[in-house]
Amino acid sequence: MRVLLVGAGGVGTAFARTAARRNAFEHIVIADHTKARAQRAAQSASDRFTAVALDASDENAVAELLRAERCDVLMNAVDPRFVMPLFRGALAAGVNYLDMAMSLSHPHPTEPYTKPGVKLGDEQFAMAEEWENQGLLALVGMGVEPGLADVFARHASDSLFSSIDEIGVRDGANLVVDGFDFAPTFSIWTTIEECLNPPIIWEMDRGWYTTEPFSELEVFDFPAGIGPVECVNVEHEEVLLVPRWLQPKRVTFKYGLGDEFIGVLKTLHKLGLDSTAPVDVEGLKVSPRDVVAACLPDPAELGDNMHGVTCAGTWVTGTGKDGARREVYLHHAVDNAWSMKEYGSQSVVWQTAINPIVALELLASDSWSGAGVLGPEAFPADPFLDLLNDSGAPWAMEERTPR
């Protein structure tokens, strides 16, 4: 398999370092807005990797590069504002596509906290027929959340439950970054986007609806030594993907952010620093959100200062195969000390990167196959979960007392 990996940040670099140890990849071209950044990621991997410069917003340039490098698939590892040009570029070049975040949402113009406007992924699903007609696959939302969380949902639906009341993705950690007052462990651009947009919820008798940011606080008890964490509603792709293939009564996503993190995000919003619209600063046009991102440490470089565990998982309630009430939490926990020692990448970015690698290996072996715009729920879960266990950081399931 020949891959064009677009994005050489934390996740892209972790992808390269991990893929270098796998045999499914004949050649990987790493592309970023500067060749030097792409070269750093390529040099940390192996001689099967080359580096090029690419403007990810130029779909014609994307298509040309895919053709020139004879790639089989485009792996999108940049932030979601570049989803659509990469998505269209792959289609134009006649290659498969995989991403870890979907096309951006836009709030309802008059009732943003009750009704969805343009939802995450709507632009991509609108083109599903074109992909299907060409016999091409766009596998969307295939990171950890979305991605592995959706695979967990499919596994629960197939193997653990006869009917499901709620599929709730819950993300928490006890990570500490020494030496910084504020240092997000993932892209602040993406974090602002998903945390300050109206969260979305799905219910079988209501469909999709929205709430105010940081709503419905709950305390969720995470495994792997993390313990209780306050979690709140956040806009996320799983809520848009799961109901397309599975039949739970309710789907939610909650993130363990903490009061300090929420306070910072609210302050950025009050000051207009979350905006992506350029402002004039002494004759220069700059995006406030880009300025915030530039002022904060690069998440890819925080690993040596981090310690603790990150946990991503899917909490499922309903009726088990035996007819009794059941509640489980399927999860994947990664210790930062382990990921740094094993791969030289901090735990949050490595946990995100390993899942598209597993998915690409399943596609390369024809264990997964399909055409159109599909989410992880569209594929059998067990081959994925079996292969993930070979990564050194296995998934686990915790039985809980039904509420």
C-alpha cells in the first residue's frame, strides 16, 4: 500500500513512527505546508518515507501529488478545516481516503442551542454517491474519538447487547504537563472548534438536537488509575456516525475537561480569540485562533514533560444477550511513559495515530472493504480489535453495575 500522509504534526509524526514498524506499507509520502516539517517526521521513521511540501487547501495540487506518487490512499492528519479539499482531491485522483475528523459544522442561524445547522460530516456525506459510483472508499472519523470509540459501539451492538439504551463516548485523563501553566495535549485549534460549538445529542424519538456548550455535567469514573472526572457535553463526530449504522436509543459524547480548561476556553470566546475570521493587525491579516495556537506549546513536543494516563472509551447501557440489564465501558488507556519509551510520541497523539494504521492494514488485507462514505460502524469490529491488541496497548472492557 502506498500512502500520502498529509500533516506532520503530533499525530502525523506518531503515525509515521508507528507505521515504520508495520509491513503493510510499501511507501509513505509525508506532506506538510513546509518540506522541513515533513522531513522531520520522515526522518523519525524509515527509508520507506519521503517528504514533500503541499498546500492542503489546494485540491488540484493534492490530486496531482497523489497521481505522481501512485498512491492508493490519502491519510488526512491535519485539522478539520482542510477536510474538504483533501476529500475532493482524493476523489479526483481516484484513490481511497481516510480521516480522523470530519467536515466542519455550522450552528443553526437562529436557534443554535436547540437545533443543529450544518452538522459535522454533512458535506462529506452529501458526496457519498460520487464515491460509491467510482468504487472508492472514504473512511471517515477513523482516529480514536471518533474511530476506536465507534468500533467499540459496533462490537457492543454485535456481541454484547440485544438492545441498547445509550451509547456514550467518555474521554478522561489524569495527564499533567510539567513546566507550563496551560498546555493542551491536542491541537488547540481543533479543541476550540469542538468545545465551543453547540454540543450535539441524538435520541431515537427526537433525532439530532443541540445544547449549550459544557452542558449536562456528570462525574464519570475512569479506569487505569484515573478515577472520577467531571465530564460535559462536547460536539463530536460519534454522535453523528453511530445512529447511521446502529440502533441505540441515545448517543452522547462527554469530555473530561476540568474547570480550569473550561474557564480558559470561555475566556478565549469572550475575547473573540476563538474566531477563525482574519483581523487586521497593523496591516497584517491574522486569525485570532491561529495566534492562540502559535502562542501555545506544540502538543507534539510535550511528551518529555507529561506524565499520567489518557483513556478513551465507549460506555454502553441496555439489555444483554441474556435478557438481563447490562452496563459496560469498553476503553483504551495509554500511559504516557509507555508511549514515549516505545515510540517517542506522547500518549494522546499516539493513541489517535494507531487506529488509522490498524484500519489501513485491514483494508490492505481485504479484511475490511467497501465503497462510499462510511464510518467505522460500517465494518466488523472484531478484526480491528484483535489487530489493535498487537500494538502493545490493548483495549479492555469493564463490567459495571447497571444504573
